[in-house]
Amino acid sequence: MTNKVAILIDGGYVRAEYAKSKKKHIGSEEVLSYAKNICKKVCPKDSLFRIYFYDAKPFEGKKTLPISKALLDFKKHPAYQHIVRFQNTLARSDYVAFRFGMLSFRGWRLKNDKVIHEMINKPRSPEDDDFKPMLEQKMVDIKIGLDIAWLASKRIVDKIVIVTADMDFIPAMKFARKEGLHVVLCTLNDSIRPEMREHADETKVVTF
């Protein structure tokens, strides 16, 4: 009998790693291609039940910029439009269940250490462009954990492939294994933490 497999993708992790390696935003086509690559390399003999993708909706509020005090409408930022198109297209794709979280605004912070060094070496007044918003993701991790628990307790599938590097999912991974599911931890690089290896039946590295 062919085993059924569910692929659970931590969207924040995948988008960040893709942007780091490719120097551009990921698209829905790349995500679907990546999921097919997982099926081919990790579970070629299994039957795909569903791809679960977890990501926070882009922040939609209006906030005052830290220096000029001008009002910034996040919905008018080009990045907002890109993320909305990306999420909507992926959510409507075959075999995909999109789980939405949310972002909370926590203030402003300097973009990176380079800005600090520039301001020390060549003293100048700070500018709005030196800062980036602090956005905290909510309700994503818990939805991944709940889906893992549901898939395991109801025995919806025989195997789950979790694409993440977040140690917060260790309890859910442990529960799934106790319920008899085969748990595969999949990452985009070799930096798999030992604590996560301990609670997976297999660890795989699958790149774009």
C-alpha cells in the first residue's frame, strides 16, 4: 500500500532562505517546484495528500516614520503588493492549504551594523532609510503544531515532511512520532540543529 504524505512548509523560513541565496523574493511557482522536488527526492514512492504552507499576512497599518514623522502606509509599499499576490496565488493552487498568521508592529530599529558603523565613522544625523520596522509574526507556529497534531492523532497520513529550522516544533514532532507517523525534517542547508535531528526519523537537505 502506498503511504500518504503531507508536506508542511514554514513560509517565513523558506522565504528568508530563498531571498538570502537568490537575492530576490520567492514566487508561488518556486514554492510549488520546491514541493515537487521534495516529493521526488524525499518521498518518491509516497502519495501526496496535501501541501500546507504557513505564512503571516503582510502588515496593513499606517505608522509614523522614526525621523521625519511622516505617515507610512504599509499597504502602498511594493513589498506588500508582492506578498499579497504571492500568497493569493499559492493559496489557490492545487493540493495547497494556506494557513495565515498575522504580523504585529513592534517599532523601528536600525537596519544593520553597517548603518551603525557609517554613523560612527562619518557622523551624520539618522534618516528614515536607516531604519526598518520590527514586525512580529503571530499564530503561524501554533497552526503548524495544531496541523501536525491533527494529522497524527487522526492518522490522516502516514508520513509528514516538515520544512523548517525552528526548534519550537520539537514537541509537535515528538507527538507525531509517538502516534506512529514517520517524521522527516527537511531544511534548505546543512545547519540542522542536533536537538531537531533527535526527534526526526530522517533529516534531508533539499535546495531550490
